[in-house]
Amino acid sequence: VMLPDEGTIQVNGGVGAMIELSAGFVGDLTARDNVYLISSLHGFTREQTDERFDEIMSWAGVKRFVDTPVMHFSSGMRARLAFSIVTRMEEPILLVDEVLAVGDTAFRKKCGVVIDEMLSGGRTMLLVSHNEKDLLRRCQRGIYLRREPAPVAGPIEENIELYLADDDSA
């Protein structure tokens, strides 16, 4: 989502991102309009979005607010709608920042089921989190980002141990 300072990365396929609660929503547009807008930005045709629309709205639990501008949605409603849209795009790679931490317990469990299904189906998730439980459950490898020394990549358990032992992490 930002231009890199250096380096390269090669991606074979699309990338879905949940980096922030707004998830690219346009506040003045309705939930319906935002679903079609975001889907189109990811290369979906109107017909492809039509096929997924009812499932997106149903999973998000916002069907009765379909024609309400998202600026009137609570942060939880926006998070549910964003998660539902992004996960139904079936992109092979999903970027998830700690945005799911805002949801209630039921939402987090519901998301967990979807994430587990995606991962078991061969999709890749890049998860940014401080939640050890989620990291250990869903990640095999990790990168511990810190100022000094350089970032460390390796098994998730080792990176969590480094993080917990680092005086600067608190």
C-alpha cells in the first residue's frame, strides 16, 4: 500500500488487504455501492459481484443497512463488511493488519473460521499482530520488525521469543 524504499517482490495473483477499518470505503456511498466499487477495483465484473453480493451482505450482518451510507456504520459494521468483501474476492494473498482486534468475540471467532478455511485451501495470509495466540495458531513463519539490529525472519515461535525477550517491545 506504500511505495517501497528499496527491494522488490513478485506476486503471482491478486492481493486483498484489510489494513484499516475504512478498507477503502467511500463514506458518502451506501454499503451496496461500496461493495461494487471495491470489487471493481479488484478486477471483478458487476456480474461476478452480483454472484457474491448476498453472501457478502449476509456474512457481514448488515443486509438491512444495504442502502445506508457507510459513514453511518459503526467501526464494527465497517470491519465486518470489509472482511466479508475482501475474503470473498478469493485473492490468493490476504494482508491483515490488526484491524480485526476491534471486533467483538463473536466477530473474531467468525473471522477465525473464514481465515482457517482460507489457509487450509492454500491461500496465503500476511498477518500483522501482537496477539501471540493468533500468531502461533495461524503462522508458521514470522518476521520480527525492530529498529536495531535488523529484522529477523524465521519460525514464528523463535520470533515471538525474541519479541518477548526484547526490552524495547514493552
